Amino acid sequence: MDLYSIDVSALGDTVWVTGDDGSCVGRFSKRFGIDLHRTVTEQMAGAAQCLHCTHDAAGAVEWQEFLEAIRRHYGIEVPADIISF
């Protein structure tokens, strides 16, 4: 059974996804963009950190990109309506 958590900032502009090893595997920020990383466990085994990262402000199009990438890489279904634009 995969364990993970999804957290949203009080302002509703940032989402964090924590993987089953306790490391943050994904962050979406309206201000800072997308960070989709391998788990710390994978990184300690020698894997590169980034899977899909941007460093620009993000909107609805990038949100959909994040949702698809976190699903593809981790099988995690983040509810599309947890933030709004």
C-alpha cells in the first residue's frame, strides 16, 4: 500500500505532495512553478533529483501539467479542485 499526503497552503497557492518515504516529491506553486523530484531514498541511491521542474510563475495550464506528471511518476491522483485560478 502506497502512503502519501497532499497539503495545501493556507493561501491556497501552493500544494505539496509527500511520498511514501516521507520526502516531498512534488510541489506546485503559483509563484515559483513546479518541482517534481525523486524520493530522497532514490536520490541517496544515486538517482538525479529532478523529474520535472520549472522556475517561473504557474497558472492553470501548469497546474494540469503538474497533475499529469505526479500521476505519471507516482500514481498519485491529486484532486484538481484543491486550488483555484
